[in-house]
Amino acid sequence: MNLSQLRYAKAVAETGSFTLAAEQCYVTQPTLSNGIAQLEQELEERLFTRTTRAVSLTPFGNHILPFINAVLDAQDTLL
């Protein structure tokens, strides 16, 4: 798990889109998708439900998002 993966997850949660999140994070969509997939693999749980038209947080994603935000806020405070 790394800070980039956490930023990607936060961006997808905020935008509801992998494409928009990738633009917001200044990475390609495949880079963002791979980062999310690696994070989900490490957590052994899906963060997002994906359909061809929408992306939404799973119950686990809703549970863990505040922790992701706390880590990213702490990192901002340190800088």
C-alpha cells in the first residue's frame, strides 16, 4: 500500500469515475486502475462496485474511506 494508491481511491470515491479520477491525479486511467486493483488485493476486499456506467463504494469501501482520508490528511499535515 502506498500514498498514491490511497489518493487514487479517494479520487475515485469523490468523482465516481476512474477516468475523471485519473485526470484529477494526473495519471493514465490504466495506471489508476492498476493502483486500485493492487490496493484491493492487499486489503483482500473490493473498494468499488464497477458497472459499465457507474462506480460506487462497496460497504467495505464506505467503511475504510474515512481511514484513507485520515492518512492523506496526516500526510498533508506533515508537509
